[in-house]
Amino acid sequence: MIYKFADNREKYLGMGESAAGLGQMMGPMLGSIFYSYLNYFGAFMIFAGFLLFAALLSYFTLPSSLNVKLDTMSAEDRRMSVKIEAKVPYKWFFSSVRNIFSLLTCTYVCLIF
């Protein structure tokens, strides 16, 4: 889906990579601190709370679709667009085989870590 937002591609990829790098640096350190004070179950519950907070924050702050302006669309997409501004729903991220494959490989890499 990054090809739909080519003008900000580097910004979005950089933000994602920065978040992943920060998580890989901070995760083991925070995990060992929580584990030493709270044991396994307590550390697990703390991180489950972090994930629940992030999921709720994402649900309530992210819009239901992304907008694409006609000047950033290709000629073919512009012809297929019925409205002046096309709505880009988030379900498009899960409708592409390439996106599904990348999500599955990222999940596999996270499980290996």
C-alpha cells in the first residue's frame, strides 16, 4: 500500500523502522526489570496491559479510512474513481496477497525473536 502514498513513503517507512528498533532496544530491558520484580505472570500482565492500551488508542484515534487526492493517483486509478476524492479503507491492507505475506513474515520474525 505504500505505493499509494509515494510522496511520504520515506517518512512512513522511517517511522515504522524507528518504532521497531526502539521496541527491540527497550523490550528486553523493560522485560528483565518487570520479570525481576514481578516474576513471569506479573511481567506478562504488564505487557498485556501495554498492548491493550495501544490497541484501544489505535482504535479511537485512527480514522476509518485514508484519503487519496486525485493528483497523486495514477491515470488508471483516476479513471476508476467515481468521486473526486477516493476513500481508502484499511481493509485494503488485508486484501492484497503481498501485504498478507509481509504481515505473516513480520509475525514469524517477531515470534523467532
